[in-house]
Amino acid sequence: MIAKNKCFFGIRKDRQVDGDKISQKVMDKVISEGGENAAIASCMQCGTCSGGCTNFERMDISPRKLILLLQRGEWETILKSNTLWLCTSCYTCTSRCPRGVRPADVIEAVKALAIREGIQNDSTRFNQIFVELVKKRGIVFEPELMHQYGGIEAMVEQADLGIKLALRGKLSPFPAKVKDPKTFNQALEKASKK
């Protein structure tokens, strides 16, 4: 018979693979923010998430190590990392994880907590502008996003690319609108109540 505090292969459930005690307080904070289905404590540090990550080489902390730091409760180290802001939410890590850790959901939850704690950087600024434009129109109008994020200089710098995209039908020179604004606004209100 297996003891209650051990999982089937003998490692204690309240400890990481290397024997360090898991910080349940930090994990509970992340789980309550949106990582409900994430099995953070189940991570066995196999590295599959990092091996499939498309931005791994740009990150200062790999997704695998981010989960390890989260288990240890090293919240300040996580908040200083650029990993949160480089994750593209492609879910490759989540689809490949053999233990159901769901690293992409964990990163999104940590991002939301970081923003709530007042973290400010280019990525949070971009996200805030993006969300405001979606609320305003129901869809992003890229030239407007570019103008608000980078100003006239950024628009001029990207003008050649914008023209090429417009000529190929990939970018409209005019803002689009959602087909049913009333339904969109109802969905937006419902989402903001969560």
C-alpha cells in the first residue's frame, strides 16, 4: 500500500522531483487565476515543454524552469523574467506535456497576476492597447494599433510592409467592424465579469 503523501512511483506529493518542498501558496494563487486544470505539482522536469517551445532561445528562463520556480515559490524571480512576455500561447508545450501541467495556461495566469501587481513593460503596454482597441471596435485595426503603440515614427518605419500587405489583401486600409455589435458587447460584458 502506498502512503497517502506519496504518488505511485514513490516521490512524495508535497515535494518536487529533486526533493525540495513545494510552495503550495504560490501554486494556489496561480491556479485560482486561471490555471484550474494545470497539474503544476505533477511536473517531473522532463523538459518536453522547453524542447517544443518556439521562443525558447529568447527566454531567460525556460518554461520547464519557470514551473520549477513556481513550485518552489520563487515569485519575484518569475516576475522579473522575460519568459512571461515572450510566450506566444501556441500551446505546443501544453499539448506535449506527459503530466498535464499545461504550461501555457500557467504562464497566462502568471501574466495576469503580474499585470495586477503593477508590472509595466512594452508587452503589458501593447496588451493594454490591444484590449482597448478590441473593446472599441470589436476587432483590431492594425494601423491604429501601430500608431498608438509606436507613434508616427513606427508607422513610417513599417509603411513599406503595410503597403505590401494591403496590396495582397492581408491588411485593410479601412477599419473593419463586427457584424453584430450587440452580441459582441454582451459577450465582452460577460467575459469581464469573470
